Amino acid sequence: MKLSKIRLADPFFEREKQNYGTPLPSREYIMQILEREGTPMGLDALVRTLGIRPGEHDFFERRLHAMRREGQVILNRRDAWLLPDKADLIRGKVQGHPDGFGFLLRDDKGEDVFLGPKAMREVFHGDRVIVRLAGQDRRGRPEGKIVEVLERANTRIVGRVLDEHGIRVVAPEDKRLAQDILVAPGGKRAAAGQVVTVELIGQPTRATQPVGRIVEVLGNYADPGMEIEIALRKHELPFEFSAETRAYTRKLPDVVRRKDRAGREEITGLPLVTIDGETARDFDDAVFCERVGKGWRLVVAIADVSHYVGSGGALDSDARARGNSVYFPRRVIPMLPEKLSNGLCSLNPQVERLCMVADMSVSARGEIKAYRFYPAVMFSHARLTYNRVAAALYEKDAEAASSLGDLLPHLQELDRLFRALLKARARRGAIDFETTETRMEFDEAGKIACIVPEVRNDAHRLIEECMLAANVCASDFLRDNSHPTLYRIHEGPTPKNLEKLRAFLGEFGLPLGGGDEPVARDYAALLEKARLRPDAQLLQTVMLRSLRQAIYSPDNVGHFGLAYDSYTHFTSPIRRYPDLLVHRAIKAVLAGKRYIPGDWGEIGLACSLTERRADEATRDVVDWLKCYYMQDRIGEIFTGSVSAVVPFGMFVALDDVFVEGLVHVSDLGNDYFHFDEARHELMGERTRVSYRLSDRVQVQLIRADLETSKIDFRLSDGEARPAGRKGKTGGARVPVESKGRHEYGKKSGGKRRG
């Protein structure tokens, strides 16, 4: 009885009531007791120490096993409970490698632990495990032995059916899953070579192979569109909306209703227009500009998705799970159902639409002096394309200009505003990298006819600057009103990356200003200085790779590349979930309320992960299509530039064809080649022949492997050394965060507008 009173008063005991009406010791208190005792404790010892009553045993054991699943405690071979840290055990996530080994990515962010092929037989890529350090591998890396599997990451796996000596297995498409899956009877029937989805009914163990049942037959490997079907399942991209979402969507109107207009400003008279790519179908932003005094009024109207997608419903849940739309060649996996993304929310021409407006006053110097946000009803007066606007404004095409009619003066004013915004951008010191985007063109049979560069003109940049202005205002508005939100943050280079970059630049006699904490202006100044150098592409690539990726976070640390103290995403709620959250937050402030969707930090992490997932899925599809495209060109000679240098060889990006492949180190010549990470170089020990990032080379295509989506080259005959240090620097100048599919030079899953 005395013990019971102590328990009830002890702050380490939970106050929640179980079914039996008595509080149990909290997880924190259980771990504190194990820490205090200093030795593993059996169940009976724990029960006595914690004063667990007979009627509480089942509930207490459930708590212990829940803690075990999360890696807070483990059960040893003697059925005693202990703390992982006390036993020098490490928690983390398995990262598999196609060659059968893997690594443990530690929860505590310490050095990765090597997992040999024997250890990897027990797990799959993505599993969460506890390992014990068991020495070092032959390279001196810490090596681990798996003690316990905490969580299995894979329940369904996509792969190809193989017959091996009468035994049917499925070889996973994700090569990081290095074990074949035995096919159990009772599933769907599939022929050898077909692509299927298997549901795991037996996970891998030390003694047994994984077992699965075929639940879906996708078709033959070379079927049109199969590469997308594989990517969807491999990366677990949601591609079907829930029944609840479909039912809700069917009930939505096709047009703006009278009741939807309540509380909104009427701006249907403003000649707002959308300016997008030729093939765009979802229009989430429209613009209008007029001269006011010495400056301008800029109106950016954004589709009011939040009016139709309420917080917490089935539609919101589906959108949150997707995180963003995914744009594959010839197919889009939208974040929202098509009725919304291409219909009711899309700012289609000549129809009324609901919108959220950023109404800005911009000075002659391109500085935003004032702004306000408000919900409105708008009317898009035209659906314009970048090429049409560029022809009218910049190519002085009389026919194109005439076709715009009364809209032309407004567009000309928008261009004058754009020039002022560009000057403000330069003063701010934002970084502009030069990259080349590409587009695949397909023939009637669905095969790639060619890969062509996407030409970015000033019409693209004009819209980008308008979107950046609206995003900055949204960020400032929420920050100034102390309302939490998801900022789009981009931190500067890590100290390690900065040290490597300075060492590399030192070889060229180029200084990077800013000391230990350079800012975007320092990068921009160096880029400008290097712009006309023959090695400009090399210098730009190394600078680009020194930067971190942008992420979503509630902690506003600014945007390094764009040189903004505060920045968020507001302009693409049709295709990005963070933008939808920002809209809801702005509406809450306007209504004098607070919008709390949950833990902002967790949501930001989830949105960042879905963005990366889309990147990886898109890259898989593009790589496979390029591999398929190159199959018929085996033996051809190409010229290209070294795009990456790694210990096992160098990657070469081909001119004009826009395809990348590997020249393995064994094909570089009869020599031992050593990798210099700091110099981005492979150097021959005997010949002193070197291959470096951006070097010009001639290569021969020797392999295009559809199974691995890998393209292999070898140096063409007579290619004994690099063709020179002069890199190809063609392509449009792309802002660090832009409408394009490149952000910090990396392909993104978004359609455009970073």
C-alpha cells in the first residue's frame, strides 16, 4: 500500500488510466530503473522493483514490448531486459548496397557502421535494427552484427519473376534489396520475366530466405509505361486516391458557386493572365502589373486550394501522404484529384476561380514596399505560354505582339518590373547557377525520338521573380504575425564542405570571401569572376556541390542561395502540400485565429522526404528511358564532359545526346588510378595521366543495361588523356530556387517553380 502511494505521487509515472484504472510506470521511469540497477533485469525483478500488481502484468509486458519495438530496451538471450546503450548497442536504419553489403545509419548521427553480406542476409534495406560493434572491416570501418530487428520497412516489393532450376523467385527492382524472394503458392500466376508485386509473408532471417506471395502482375518488362509502374511501387508513391476522397470529389461543383464568393474581393476586372509551359494543364498562378507613380503594383493570384481541401479530411490526408505532384515523362501523379488540379482549382482561361492574392507595391528599385493578402474571385483573361510572351516582348515578333491585343501594355509593364527585380536580386547577392534542363520527345510508338535541351528565356525568369516576390511576402506576413509555418530553408555550406571548397579553389588562385561564414553574395561574386574562364564549368560544379539541399522546417534560418532572411512556398498549392499549409496559416491570421495542423517539425520532415522520394522516382524513370534509348547505339563514339569523378571511375555527360554513363577505372588505361576527392580527379600512378571534373573526352558506348538502368562507356581509341580542361558551359542561367526542375543543380520532383 505504501508503495502504491509512492507510485501515484512519483512524477515518472503516467497519469493516464489503463482499463483497470491504475497508472503504469512510464517508459522514462522504467529506463531510469534499468539505468540505476546497472545490470540486465529479468521480468520478475522488474515487477518486484516497480511494484507491479498481478492484474497489471499483461499491460506491463505490453509496454515493455512496445519499448522493445522502438529500440528503447532489448531482451537478451537470458530473457533479461537491458538498455541498448549499456550493452554498447547501436540503433539505426539499414542502407543496403547492390553488391550485398550495407551500412547502419545511426540514430545518434555517429559514424556509419559497416554491415557485411552475412549480416545483410537477415534484413532488407530500410529496416530499423540494433547492432553490436564486432570489430572493423578490412578498410578500418566499424563493423556491426545485428542483434535485433526493430521494424521491417518492406511489406510489398516489386520485381521480376525468375525460374532458377525449377525454383521460382522474384528479383527486386530496387537493387538495394539484394536478396531474391521465394515465391509461395497461392498467389497470382505470372510467367518468368514478368514484373510483379509480392507481399512478404516471411521476412529474411539468419537461416531463411524471404518468402512472398504474388499479389499483382504488372506485365512484361518492356511494356510502354512499365518503368513508371515499377517506380511507383519501388518508391511507395501513393497513386490511387481513397474511396472517401473519390466520393468527396464527385460532390464538388464544376464552377464557383454564389456562396463561395462570400467574404471575397472581386478582381475579375483585372486582366490577370497565366504564363506557363506549352504542355502545362494545372495553372496555379496568374499575374497582373500596372504602373503606380515611379513604381508598380504587382498582383499575384494563386489558386485557393484550401477552400476546397479542408484540414483533416480524407482529401487532406491523401494530399499529405503524397506531399507533392510527381512529374514523369508523359505522366503525372497529381497531389490532388484531376477534378481539382486541372479543373476547379486550376486558373483556367475565361472562367471565374477562387484565389488567394498577394497584392504588392514595388519601388522603382525593385524593392517591395508594402503588400497585403486577401481571398478573392478572379477571371483569367488568357492562358499564355513562355514562348509566346518571349516572342512578343523579347524577339519583337510583330504577329505575336499583335495577338496579345490589350494585354500587351500590361505585359510590357510587367517586363519593366522584372528588370527592376533583377537589379534588386543582384544587389541582394542571390546565386545564379548555369544548368541545362532537358525534355524527352516521344514518337507514336511511345519510344524516345530524341532528348532536347529546354531553352529558358526571359519569360521564365519574369514569372520566377514574381513568384519569389509573393513567397517572400507570405513568409514575412506569417513571421511578423508570429504564426508558425513551414519555411523553405537553405543553410550555407558545412564547415567540412567549405574547407574542401577553399582548398580546391586555392589551386586556381581564386578566393572565396566571407571567412568562416560566407554568404550568397560571396558565391555570386566568385561565379561572376569565373564566368568567362575556360574552366568555368568545373568551378561552378564544385561550388554547387558544396551547398546543402533546401528543406522544409518551422525553424526560420533563411535561404542561403536566394539571399533571403525569410522565405516560404506559397505559389503552388495545387502541387505542393507545404504551400497549402501556408495558405491555411495566412487565412487563419486574416481571421484572427491560429492554424495548428500538428507538429510542424514532423510535417516539415515528411514534406522534405516526399520531395526527395519524388526526385528519386523521377530519376529512376528517366535513367531507364535513357538506357532504353541508347540500346540501339552500342559501339557509337560520342564526345562529352566528365560530370563526376568517383573512386571506381568517372561519369561522362554526352554532348547533344544529354545522356550520362560510367567509364570504369579499369577502362582508363594500363595503370593504377588513384582518386583525389579534394581535386575531383583520378590520377595515373605511372603515366601521370589525369581525368578531372569537366574534362572533355571521347567515349564509346559499350553497354546499356535495362536491368540496372546503367550505361557504360570506354575511352575511344587514341584517347590517352583528357581532351582539355575546357568544359561545356552552354545552357540558361538558373536561379538557385526557381520554377525549373533544378534546385541547387539537382533534379526535383516538382513540375517547375522551386
